[in-house]
Amino acid sequence: MDSRPRSNETTRILFVSILADLGVALAKVSTAVFTGSSAVAAAALESLADTANDVFLLLAQRRSSRHADDHHALGYEREAYFWALLAGLGVFAGGAVFSLREGIEELIHPGVTSSFTVAYVVPAVATGFDLLSIRQSAGQVIRRARFHRRLLAESRATSDPTLRTVSAA
């Protein structure tokens, strides 16, 4: 049962990442509403797609940790790769659609930005949330490290798609 503590730790990392991405998204949404900036609105929607990505990864973690049964004699561990693929495709497609929509909207109906100060503060807040998430996932990667590997070498070597995705995001 060595995988259970790792599973719990990865789940904790995913919750931190979900909360961090949600914090970034809420900061960007409030800034987009306050400033009227379509670029910040597109970034806010992309941050919401990142939050959905983390939810997919949490689902992957939960579903892949199920034990073997009569229909799946080798267990469900490979299911994590499927959900990680859906999460990646979702972020790519969601970010592209949202950005394209906002870009077209801004070309058709140009808006006026009301406050550049707020628009500069939000990336600082987003950076803080992202650094918190990265710190948590990097700590887990380092604790898992074998053969005295460094952070990047271990994140490339791990076979856990959830951990690789969270530490790369």
C-alpha cells in the first residue's frame, strides 16, 4: 500500500492547485469587470479553464487509485493518463476558444480600459497564487525523488501524469 500516501499527497497538491487557480481566475474576473479590458477577460476565462483542468486531474487521481476487480485485473492506474489527456485538451481548446472570442469581440466593439493600475496588480496576485501551487508540487516531486535527482530531472522521470501536469502548469 505504498501508493496510498503518495495518492493522498498528490490529492492535497491538486486541491492547492485548484484553490490557487480559482483565486487567479476570481482576481482576473473582478479585474475584467472593473476595467472592462477584454484581454483580462480572456485571461480570466483561460484561468477558469486551468481550474477545470485541475478538476479533471483530481478525477484522474481518484479514478486511477481504485483497486483491481473482476473486470480490471490489473487495476485502474492507466485511467489517469486518459483523464490527463482530456485535461490537456480542455485547457488547449478552452484557452484558444476564449481568447479567439474575446479578440474578435474587441475588434468588432473596441473598449476603453479604465484602470491600468488594477490591470498590473492582478498579474502580481496571480503570480503569488501560481508560486504557491508550484511550491507545493515541487515539494512533492523533491520528496519523491530517487537516486538524488534534481527537481526537473525527477519531474521528467516520474510516471505520475497528474503530478507532471501540476508541476508543469
